[in-house]
Amino acid sequence: MRHVTLFVFLAIAGVGARAHATPFEPAIMPEQVEAVGHLDVDALRKTQVFTALGGQKAIDAAIDDAPADLRVLARSLAGTVRGISFWHDTEHGAVYVATRDARGLAQLLAKAPAKRAAVVDGVVTYTGGKEPDHDRDHSHGHGFFAAVGDTLVLADTADSLALSIRVLGGHAPSLAGSSKLPATSRTGVFVFVTIGSNALNAIQKSAHSKVLQLSIKTIVADVSESAGVVTANARAEMGSADAVQKAKSIVDGLRTLASLSGEPSQRALLDGVTVTANGLALEIVAKLPVAELAKAIDPKN
């Protein structure tokens, strides 16, 4: 799917441009969702992690891998990416790639190998090629996408795309001011929040982690960097005090085992972890120097 390849390119290559700030915005997310996430590309550009993992060389490599007939426009547009957000409901979802170049984005879609589909609230939508399956929620194909102003929206169904367009246009309910969004939501380079029980149930069913298999109501996680140290925060609202204590015991046990490991990287990772029980909440904070994280991600560093 060439438009998916293009999205991946934009997501990676966008981290090399001038930095501002594009934090998570609940107002662009539909109200009835199970999980949301956001990568602040503007903030990522400022981090030492980005530099440690290749910086401009990584961007150049991503550009070289873009489709030849889209490379020039994609190279221009990539430098304007501000942030990448996603939402997911019980079955479907969408990804937003926010840019600073509505005109360039429109030109890019005009040249993309895609078919025009429906018009939603005045916005032309596109499909990647395969005809939708009308017998199965009239939405399956090679993907659906559209440009809403300066934002590229990619969805797995026509309905998900239409909902995203309406929310972005202010014509459908959003998470802004919603009581469903945990009050402890944080900001950072990356933010992830689970809202509904279905998303957590899916995680728990597939998880090999004993912690995730306990009774959990919500999870809020974020990652940030300051003064050469990457900090990851996770807060889980548990279903009972007993679940909190069990989860804390499991995490503390893993830290003890890691301290006995002969692998320096594992010890360094767990040494920077603190676990706190606060009422029905379990809070985990992990701190790791950028150099150590870069080695963990890419041993060549």
C-alpha cells in the first residue's frame, strides 16, 4: 500500500524540521473511543534521543525510501509535520498526521495512487484501491484517507474516516471536556491513554505480563526528555486495593530479579524505576539517560 508507505515516511521524516510544540488535543478525538495516543513531533525534534538515533541521516534514509513519483513533494511536506495522533474504538480507528502545509498536503494527495471516494462535510476522501466490502460494514479495503486542512487523516474504514472529518470540523462530539478522559492525563513527547474497558480487556487477554492481567480501569502513560534523561510515567487505576498491592509486588519482584542480572543494560533500566501505590492507583516512573536508552534501542550506539 503506497499511501501507507508514504504515511510512515512522513511520520519518521517529519522529525527533522524546526521545532515548536504540538501537545495532545482532546478536541480532535471522537468522544466514543477506547484509546488515544499522541506523538509530539515538534517536541521530539528537540530531544537528544532523536540525535542519538541518527538525526538527519535517518531522515535522509526515509526520504530515499519514499515512492519516486512522490519524493519531491514528500520531502517538502515532511519538514512541516507537527504531530501524529491516533484513536481507536472497539474495532476501528484512525491516525492523524498534522502538518503546517495544507497546500503541499493537497498536492501530495492529488498525485497519490488512489481513487476518489465520498465527500464528507465538503472534504474529498480517497481509498487505496480495493473496492469496499459492502457486505462487511461497507468499509474494508486498502485504507481510506483525506486532507482536512493541514491534517492528513488515515483510517481503516470509511466510517472511521467520516467520523474523524466531522470531529476535526467541529461537527461531532469530541473528548474535549469529557469526564471519560482521566484527570491525570499528562503531556510529553508521547502520550497514551486507555479510556474504555474494551481496550483494556483486549490488552489483558493478549498480555503475557501478570501486572496487565490484573483488574485495571484506566492506564495513562507518557514519555518525555529533560537534561539528557528520558522519563517514562505510567499510572494505572486499579479495580481494588488488593490489585494495587499485587501489581506492586509483581513489579518490585521483577526489579529484584533484574538487579541480579549479568546484563548491565537491564540493571541500568530497572535501577531507574520507582513504584508507588497511591490509593487505588499504581504509579511507575522510569528514568534512563539518553545514552543508555540509545544503546538499548540500537546496540551500535
